[in-house]
Amino acid sequence: METELSERANVTSKWKSEILFLLSMCIPSFFQNVISSINGPLYPPEADSKGLSPATYSLVLSFFRFMMLVGTPILAVYMEKIGLRRGFVLGVFLNGFSPVLFGLLDWVDSYSAFLILSFIFRGMEGFGAVMHLCSMYMMTIVLFQGRVALAFVRTIMPG
């Protein structure tokens, strides 16, 4: 009887820690998506006022996804050296700090400095996002060994 209660408490404790882990992964991912998509309606008017053409600021906005594409294989090689926790924290930091810098671009008056800094800050944001996502996926695989698909379904479709 006592071992059954101990086993049940252990399962409940493990279930709670898994739910907390999933929540702690979903919240930064949600805000990462909000932050990366808010630049779409806000950046073009500012870029127009600095003299950038629509094709140029479209390249700046798409540079985020390009950096994610380039950064994924790089992080696949170096994530073991960086560490999952450090990669997650650094990714969330870069992903949160670079949009703040991107928002300060309205104080830059020079066309070339505005364009270069736009690419740098947008690239930092993309690399931070891929670092955050890679470490999150790897931590999920480690925690939910044998049940990874269930964990991703719970993350995508809560309820």
C-alpha cells in the first residue's frame, strides 16, 4: 500500500514538472513570435522616412528567417559545447534585446548606418530565435524520451 502511494506521488510529481516545463517553453515561444511579427507593420513607414525602398526593407524583414536558416546547422554542431540551458537563456536574451535595439533605429539619420544596423539587429534576433528554439527542442527530447510526439502535441494543441 505504501509503495503504491509513493509510486503514485512520484508519477504526479513528474507529471507536474513536465507541465511546468512545457509552460516555461511555450511562454517564451509565444512572445518570440509576437516580437518577430510586430516589425512587419511598424518598420516600413520608418524605413520609408529614411529613404529605403520597399524591396530593401523587405530584405531586412526577411533577414530574420534567413538567419534562422543559416543558424540552424551552425547551432546543431555547437549546441553541445554551448549547453542547452545556456543556449536557451542566451537565445531568449538575444531574441528579447535585439528588438529593443531595432526599435531605437529611428534615432539613426544616415541611410547606410540605418540599413547596416537594421540588418545586424534583425540578424541578431533571428540567431537568438534559432538558438532558443534549438535548445527548447533538444530539452524536450531529453525530458520526454519515448514521448516526444506527445510533448510537441501538448505544446501545439493545449487542452
